[in-house]
Amino acid sequence: MELKVNQDNCLGCGVCVVACPVNVSISPEVAGGHGSKTEEVIMMVENGVIKLFSEEKCTKCGTCQLFCPTDAIWLE
């Protein structure tokens, strides 16, 4: 399984970034709705859409998919 993003559906809301437990453990400021200070996170909002950075750190928990309002991110 791998993480997929449909940029056309992405609103850039960042809910997946905040919901992701791995992101929060790597960059705790994300939990407060702030931008990550490191590209070590799995994904972050860049130029208004989600961009994947350290995809290999994904534990395939599906939390991002669960919280995405537009089904723009999913595991396949």
C-alpha cells in the first residue's frame, strides 16, 4: 500500500497534516495547526495543496484519509 494524493481534490486545508500521528510525533507544532518546521514529516501544505515529503515514514494507519473532507488523500 502507498499514500496517494489527488491534487485536483485537495483544498489545502491541512487537516490530514494535523491528524497524522506520525507528523505530530515528528513535528509537535503541527498539532496546534502551525506549519511544520521540518521536511521530515510525511506531508505538509505547500502552495495551497498537500505535498508528500517523507512518505516512507507512513505507518498506513489511514487517519489522514478518515479526516480528509474531499477524499484527496488515500491509501492504495
